[in-house]
Amino acid sequence: MDIKQQIIEIIAEQAMLEPSDVTMDSTPESLGIDSLGLVESIFAIEERFDISVPFNANAPEQSDFDISSVARIVEGIEKLVAEQT
């Protein structure tokens, strides 16, 4: 399973939606994911891919990690995974 699909599944689970309801254009807000849900999603993604996401839950706007949409999250995770190999 590719990175994008795994991230979509994690985000869908957090939003209590079907993966098919999550598009690359979806934002955490549009999926009904609050800040706590977003933090839990990031933790789940970190565990799944054994990476550390540069995301500050207390100041997300100051993070180097773009969480504005599913596409941006996928891009960021793919980059972090690639840097590890």
C-alpha cells in the first residue's frame, strides 16, 4: 500500500469517515478534524512510517510542516520518508 493511501486511511479513521470520503483537496477542518484529532493523526502517521514530523501542536502555524490539506500532508510525509532511506 502506498504512502498516500495509508495517510488517507489514518485521516479517514480520525474523521470517522470512509477513506473514499477523503480527497487530496480535503482540509482537516472540512473533514471535521479538530486540533486534537490532527495531533492524533500526526502521531499515528509517525508510528506507521517510523518518522518524526516537525509539527508543533501548540503553534501549528509555526511548524515547518504544512497541514493545510491532505495533499500537503501526503507531500510532507513522502518527503520525510524519502529522507530516511
